[in-house]
Amino acid sequence: METVDLFDLIERMSALIRSEERKKCAAVGLQAVHLQALNYLSRCNKYSDTPGALTNYLGMTKGTVSQTVSLLEKKGYIKKATDPNDGRVVHLELLPEGRKILEQAKPAELFIKAAAMMENKEDILSYEIAFSNTLAALQKANRTQSFGVCKTCHYFTLTDDGFLCGLTKQLLSEPDSEQICQEHTMVLWRL
Ligand code: SF4
């Protein structure tokens, strides 16, 4: 019974966020998928800024994502760059114009207003943990990647030289540790 209520709540929240997102997108002449792609590229790390990773994150067809990428490129919001070490790999880079439009169109005010209404900050933390675990369970059930924040990954390691990715064996910077990654491996939080 509790599980059904939780999913009902998530569905209602998603509908509210999507409705706000559609309004904001219409004001800047974009569709929700365009904003979601820009938002992803503003948050993903160097291992995850490819058209393939974007397609996995959005859960859409390659054709839809390819059209989205072309439109955003044409508008000057993103650009494609070939990987210097592997000519077959293409990276997508968010350009300053894309970042500007993203800030205008993000439904962030909705979250800020809602957070301000919630007086007890400890409650917010327990909700974050509950929603993180619910998302992890949904992704596991759907067999999709977690795309979590690097510093919460199973492979994220603190060494004497700084942060290290245990999977790629490459050093990570502080900003890297805050980005999302297609290789992220979830560690479930416990309440
Ligand atoms: S530690 Fe995990 S999330 Fe971070 S770069 Fe490595 S695989 Fe990706």
C-alpha cells in the first residue's frame, strides 16, 4: 500500500515539474526534450558527453535524439567535437548561449519555492535519501544506468593524490566529482 502511494506521489510531482518545464520552454521557443538535453550536457562528465550516452539518459530513440542534437547545434547552443584520441567518438559541448537559455528555462524556481516552504531541513535530507533509493530501484527494475553523481559512485576513490576513478584509473578533479556519469555504479543509501 505504502509503495503504491509513493509512486502516486512521484507521478504527481513529475506532472507538476513537466507542466512548469513546458511553460518555460514555450517562452524560449524550445520543447521539453531540448531543455532536458541541455540540462544533461551541463551536468555530465567527460565519459558521458556523447550522443549515445545522451540517448540512454533521455530514454528516447536515436532518431529523436539526433534531431534534438541537430536543432541545438543549429541554434548555437551546443557543438560537436571529435575525440582527440579516437576519431570515431564524438563529444557534445554545451556552449555559453546554451547555458544561458538553460538558466532561463529551468523550472528551478519551483524547487526553490517548495524547499523554502519546508521548514525542517532534516526532513529534506530524509526525502532525498528515500527518493534516491526509489530511483535506484526503478532503474534496476528497468535495467537502465543510474547516471548518478560521481562522488556517490562505487568506483569513486580518495587517494593521497586526490580523487581517482577506480574504473578508468584516471585522476578526477573536484568539479569532476560533482558531475553525473554513464558509468556510475549505485551504492544504495540506508535510512
Ligand atoms: S568514479 Fe564512477 S562515476 Fe566517477 S568517473 Fe568513475 S565510473 Fe564514472
